[in-house]
Amino acid sequence: MRTIVMTGGTSGFGELAARQVLAAEDVRLLIGARGPAPTGAESIPVDLTSLESVRAFAESVSAQLGDAEIDALVLNAGVNGRDADERTPDGYETAFAVNHLAHYLLLRLLLPRLARGAVVVLTTSGTHDPAEGAMLPAPRHANAELLAHPELDPERDAAPRTAAGRAYASSKLCTILTVRALAAQPEATSKNLSVLAYDPGPTPGTGLLRNAPAAGRLVWRTCGPVLRRLVRRFTSKEAAGGTLAAIALGDVQPPDGRYYGAVRRDELTWREPSELARSDDARDALWRDSASLVGFSRPS
Ligand SMILES: NC(=O)c1ccc[n+]([C@@H]2O[C@H](COP(=O)([O-])OP(=O)(O)OC[C@H]3O[C@@H](n4cnc5c(N)ncnc54)[C@H](OP(=O)(O)O)[C@@H]3O)[C@@H](O)[C@H]2O)c1
């Protein structure tokens, strides 16, 4: 029996991934959810805007698992705000808090529960990389303090949508840096964990643009197949979800030395992330500063 723990398995392509995982033999799937989860999954409440809720979720997972270990941890939930002004109950910018900080905390809390050779996959986005030419503004840095409190950033964007786009792209840069930092932790190397960042590529038909203006939201939500005929690099929900499921089930593994998988034209490719995502200084600073933000007294 393989045990998989997942966030972001309740809608979008993550729901498709969850259903595909549930269709495999001998799999137990625990989903952190703020609404209904797919039938067959064990649903455990979590609201990733709250670090307290993340801690409670991790405790519930541990209690529910008993002696069982986690074979795959799939951290797929994500949000794209309408501006960078919204703050979580902990006082942090919402995209940074949900996409990065909540998952960072969850990783740290569940690390001791991971099986030897477990897969850890975090969903990132090509928007983290200026070379991708994405529609969102590229990250300028991965400074945790400034991303948590954009009002302190001397270079903060005045236009709300630009600020929201940059906050989202920056949070996804943090995801890749976190993958690299986790892979370098002694517990990850001693357990031989497979730690990956997964970029589904632009995938219309999901709820990700729920905070966008009504017209854009509607087109994104309902015109997936048409958009994909117009823009060939867009990914189908089926390919995005199916690839995530295959990674979670261990059916797909990265070539040696690769940790960043990106779907392009519905095919999984292995590539280098952006220059900033490959910075060891940024990686180490983010790991350390995120520890402070989630309340660990002695960051490691
Ligand atoms: N679609 C794209 O073009 C694209 C491209 C690159 C990367 N991504 C990333 O792919 C992942 C999935 O996105 P999607 O496009 O499938 O979007 P989606 O349909 O909006 O799905 C987002 C998932 O995250 C969950 N979630 C969001 N906020 C949460 C919170 N506070 N607490 C608990 N769960 C929360 C949602 O739960 P609910 O069901 O409760 O809303 C849902 O399951 C995200 O990380 C996104 O950033 C998407």
C-alpha cells in the first residue's frame, strides 16, 4: 500500500491528478482540503492561509497515519491574488503565504514521516523564469521578509495587478528554491528522497484566475480547448493532472541531476530553472528566513 498526502487535490488539474492516483491499485490518498475532496480520498481540513491550520493538518495526518509512512507528498495548492495587499491572519502577503510558506511549514513538519525513497513534489510555474516570457512580471528576488511584507519593498509595484503577478511569480521562485534546499538537507539525503519541482505549463480550464477580471476568468475557465488550439504551448488539464499523478505514483522519475520538470505541449521535459532559482545564496537565505516566519526558534 502506497500512502500519498496532497494539497490542491480538490479542483483544477490537481483534482484530475487525485482521481488518477485513486484509480491506481493499493493507494491511500490523504488530501488537505477546505472543501469536498474526490470520493475515495481521506479528506483532512486545511486552510493554507493559516499557519495554525497547517500545523493542525500535519498533526491530523500523523494521527491518521499511525505507523504508516508517507510515500509521496504532493504540494500542489496555489493561489493567484488580485493584488498584493491581502494579508493572511498571520500578517503575510497571501500568495507568498499560501504558495510558499504554508508548504514550507508542511514539509518541515511531515519530513520525519516520509518513507525512505519517498517522492516530494511541489508545483511551481514557468512564470518564475524571465526567460519564459510569461505574461506575468518576473520575480526580482526571493527575499522572504520583503515577499511576506511587500509594503517594505523599496521596488514594490504601484499597479495592483502587476504587484499580484509579481507576488505569484516570486512565490513560485520560492518553490524551486525550497525544492533545492530540501534536497540538500541531511534528512533528505539520508532518506534518499526524490524532491522535484513540477511546472504544468499554462493550463487553461482551472480556477487559478479566479481573482482575474470577469472576462479573463471566464475565457480561462471555459475556453480551454479553444485557447489550446490558438496557443500551442498551453497544456491540457488532462496532461497536467496525468503527469502530476505519474510523478506522485513514481511512474515517472527525473534523469540524474534533474529536479525541475516542466510540461510543454503536453509532454514532460526536464530543464534548468531560472538563474535566480539556481542561486545557492538565495536558496539558503530563503530556507533560513522562512523558518523564522513560521516560528521555528532555531532555524536549520
Ligand atoms: N493553471 C495554470 O496555468 C498553472 C500554471 C503553472 C502553475 N500552476 C499551479 O498549479 C497548481 C494548481 O493550480 P490550478 O491551475 O489547478 O488552480 P485551481 O483550480 O485554482 O486549484 C488550486 C488548488 O489549490 C487549492 N487551494 C488554494 N488556496 C487554498 C487554501 N487557502 N487552502 C487550501 N487549499 C487551497 C484549491 O482548493 P479549492 O478547491 O478549495 O479552491 C485547489 O485545490 C497551483 O499551485 C498553481 O499555482 C498552474
